[in-house]
Amino acid sequence: EDQVTQSPEALRLQEGESSSLNCSYTVSGLRGLFWYRQDPGKGPEFLFTLYSAGEEKEKERLKATLTKKESFLHITAPKPEDSATYLCAVQGGGTSYGKLTFGQGTILTVHP
Amino acid sequence: GAVVSQHPSWVICKSGTSVKIECRSLDFQATTMFWYRQFPKQSLMLMATSNEGSKATYEQGVEKDKFLINHASLTLSTLTVTSAHPEDSSFYICSAPRRLDGYTFGSGTRLTVV
């Protein structure tokens, strides 16, 4: 069974204070690891897909990296508008098409 | 691109009634739509997968007679919660595969059964 654990559960940062969110996973044959941002009362917003260890992707202040056991979402010089819940999900080779296993999420709060 | 429009955003219904939630792919054809449920402060859990023109596939533990899914066209999938009870109150979200990679999600529907 695929499992995803995100840490920390909640993270408070000052504006400009860089940090990283962790996503540890166990999966049978990784097809993809996904990062999403979710605002309260909204659906998840796609950020990145990573497919293999060593892969990195960047978008504005966010950078996602992947190893064989975990993924990190690095946030550089965050702004208050980066406050949201960040979700990590995996799709394993043993699962049916489209079935994503999500972590619990990390609630990020950035104070001005 | 790859926008999924979900309606309604929120709905309150009486116990025993049915509620329909719609998801439309606006700028692409979604042959497959995934339906998730999210309880407060919990993760998203896949409920079922709908495919255009065929029967939906339900995850273990999800009652197919309670959660009716219809995917009659390439741009519309619906989830009907039948004979709703307070324990069905949750946040329901649909998702479709993106053109290049990943999955795009609808904005979600907050269902409250009173």
C-alpha cells in the first residue's frame, strides 16, 4: 500500500524566511510525485510533477526536489500570499490509473 | 489551460434528499474524471473513477448506490449523493488528467446535510 507522510504539519514563517517542506513516501514503482497548493475551501492547485530521483523543478519562489524516499518543497523568500496548505501525492505503479495517495498536508503561514 | 469547473461551490440539504454535483472540463475533453472526498483537516481520499460512456469504478468501502456517478459526455461528469445523511457532509472534489502531466482539480463542493 502506498503511503505519504508530510512534515511538519504546520509551519509559521516570517516574510523572507526561507524553509523547506518534507514529503516522505513509500510506493511500489513510482509513476509520479505531485505537489499541490490548496487554499481554504478550494480545490488543489497543481504545482509540480516529479518522475525520477534527482529531478528538480522550479516555479517562482518554489523548488521541488525528489529522491528515492522523499521530496522537498523549498520556499525561497516567502511572501504572505504563499500561505496555504501544501499537499504531496504519489501515484504508484501498482495502483490503477489516476489513483493518487495524498499526504495530510503542511499548513504554511507566512507573516508580514 | 486544463480548467475543470465544479458546481455548486457549496450546498446545504436536508437529510434524506439527494444532491447533484457537476464537473465540466472547459477547454479540453476529459474522458476520465476522478472524484475525491476530503473531511476537515484530513487528506483527499479517492472515491471513484468515471469514464465517459462506461460505468464508474468505485474504491473499496464506497457505496455505489449512494454515490451515483454519470459521465455521459466528454466534458461533463456528475456525482449524485442520494438519500444524504449528516455523515455525508464533506468537501467533494473532482479531478481530470492534464494534457501534459499531473491532474487538474475542480474548486470543490462543500456539502452540509442537516
